Amino acid sequence: MIADMTAEQLQDACHAVYEVGKWQDAPAQIFLDQFAEAEPPTTILRCSFPDKFTHAGACKLDLLRKVLLDRHGITANIVFVVYFEWLKAEKLARYSLVMNDR
């Protein structure tokens, strides 16, 4: 099952997880990709940590996953991809198109 969510719903979940700690250990960027055609259908969250990625950052990503699953489908398949640089939306869009064609 795909976690059917919008960018606004993802933003709300991020506020619930990260606002309490004043956004400490939050990713600098998150891009949402949903591949309903994949087996199993998968929601991919591409997270950018250009300065540092810590154990606390990983734990908060796990908490974000739990919040999203609770809100948008407990059996959904959510995959986090962590990048250690700033992401460019244009590059990700081209990559997503290539992956979708496979």
C-alpha cells in the first residue's frame, strides 16, 4: 500500500516531529516521490542533510516515519533516502522520470 499523502500533509507531520526541538536534527530539504507502480507501491522521502547527519537525526526520521504511518496508512511502504548535499529539484525530477520508466 502506498502512503497517500500530499506535500502539505508531509509538512504538517514534519511540524509535529521537529517543531518541538526547534527544528534541531531536521533535514534541510525533503522531497516526496510516490511510485504506485512499484512492487510494493512505495513512498520515497529524499532527505537532504548537507551539514551533518547524526544519530539524533536518524531517530527523528524514524519518528517521522511512525507519524506518517499512523496518519496515512499503517501498512504503507515508506523509504527514506538520505543525501549529504543540497538537492536540486530539476535533477531529482529527471531521475524520477527515468526510474518511473523502468
